[in-house]
Amino acid sequence: MARPHAAAIVEDAWHRRVDAVLRGRGWQTRIVAHTGYGSEEWARVLGRVLLTRRNASGQREDVGASSAQLRSAEEERRGWRAFITAPAMNVPVTIVLGSKRIHTRTDRSGYIDVKVKDHGLPPGWAEATITSVDAETVQAAVMLVGRDQRLGLISDIDDTVISTSLPRPMIAAWNTFVKSENARHVVPGMATMYRELLAASPGAPMVYVSTGAWNTAPTLTRFLRRHGYPAGPLLLTDWGPTNTGWFRSGQDHKRACLHRLANEFPHIRWVLVGDDGQHDPKIYGDFARQRPDRVEAIAIRELTPSEQVLSHGIPVSLEELTPSRDRHEKDVPVCRAGDGYGLLQLLRVALRTPAGDGGL
């Protein structure tokens, strides 16, 4: 095994020191459950174990809470507080899903990412039980996809379903450290488009893939649910050093997620939804060229000139799908519009699904 990058070594040493100090002051572990996904044969269970100064109730990003409870939770862990965390490294964790019990440990950043095989559960929504030392047991939602599903939806988040109206370098800092989730704005028509697309294929998976940090998952999930977006797992990333460098590549993260989902669900063709503010057209176009049998259509939300300036400094898109249009237009339709309503009309034609038949 290659020697870890110096950044990872320094970060791990810092985390071990902080862990020892906080535990010495009586801090205990707390589990944050993320929404997972899987099939009738396997499931990917996701979560994280953190240190907290009190034995607080475990968080879960899709908890069925009242509006008052959601507001209370938001005030408790909103903004910058979500990033002031202490990961519980190498902590024993037990996961129970269906008929299976798995014993594992958190990674160097406190994350849990476990594949549970032969759980014996039918398609639909299930719950995995996650327990850890000194932590309150939590339930993690898991979306199980049936063998007969043929269509799925993968969506970006920033500038695709959420509009920030801020320069791209400031989006993460401002929305994470300053504003609350109520300050974000939805992109018109996107929730409607997703709901109608999924209504045409009951049980089809909805997956959100973003370069955002895992710390924001509970906030993003509450925001999406509040504005009518379909439920589904969020595949985010972790900021900071890795075993190979100082920072993670957002583009590599998206590419890896696309290929992993294509391999995990070989029977599903995906509708890929993104925006033309950064790299989505290129990433989706490259994936369509490499895996045309896994892509049903590409839907790109076109940013306005002012949004383009905020995204990368010039009033036009940086990247186009021209190379893939000429070569793969017949195999992979590409739809472009300024909002979800426009994309919905184009997708009805591209997917050959008439309106009014229970979906598109």
C-alpha cells in the first residue's frame, strides 16, 4: 500500500489529539445517519460518528419531524456549527439491516460506508439500525431498488435544483457558514419535473450527486423535502486532505459516483440532470460516450448570463456538449432549457412518454 499523503498524516495526527482531549473532558459519540441505497441483494449504508459534549439524540437527515422540531434542529446545527465537528476515528459500529448484522469501524474521518449483502428485504424504503459505543442508536433510511426497474434519475444540486445568486467560490462559505437553509432558493419547475418523471416509473431511484460536503447533508435534505423534491440518497464528499493530496476533486467525485451507480445497477438507464455553469456538460457527455447503454437522456439547466458570470466570471457557458451531440445524439438525447418546466417539455419528447399518463 502506498504511503498516505503528508496532508492526511497531519490531519490524522490532529484528529487523534483532539479526540483524546475531548474524550478526557467527557465528550461522547453521536451518530449521524445518511440515506443509503441498494437492491434486493445488497445495500449501501452510510453515516458518520462524531464526538459531542453531551449524549444528544442521534441525528438523521430524513427524520419525520414536525415543522417546529425541524426549526429547532436547524437552530442547533445550522451554518458554521455543522462544520465544527470532531470525527470519532476507528470506532466500532454495528449495523443491522433485515436479516444481516455487520460489525465494522469508522474510517479516518469518522465515516461509515458499508455494503450489506443478502439482507433479505423487498424493494422499497427500509431502515438500517446503527449502533456505536456510548452513542444512541439511530435508524438510517435505505432506498432499495427492484430488479425490474429500468429508469433512474441522477441530479446535481447547486445551480440545478438550488439557486444561490452568488459567485461560485463564495457559495459554499456563504450558505454554509452564514445563511440558513431558508435563504436558498429553488430553481423553478425542477421539483415538478422530477416528480413527474418518477411518477412515470414507480419505484425508480432518485439520487443526488454533488461536490458539497457531507456536513451539509441534513440541511440539504430538509431543504429538498420542504420544497417538494423526491426523496433519495445524497452522495456528497468530504472536504480537506485525502490519502493522495490536500484536497478532493469534485469532478472526480462525480465521475466516480456515475460509474459506481452504473456498475451497481446494470439494468438501469439514467436520466442525468445538471447545469451548464461548471463541468456537468463535460462530465455527463464523457460518461455518455463511455457508457451509452447506461444513459437514457441528459438534461442541462441553462444558467442566465448573470448566473454564468457569478459561476465562473463570463456571461456564457464554459463547456458545451457539441462533441457528444454529433456522435451520440440518436443514442443519448440532450435537452437544454432555463428551468424545470422547459426541460420537462423536452424530456417528454426525448423519453417518448405522453403527458397525462401518470407521469411525463
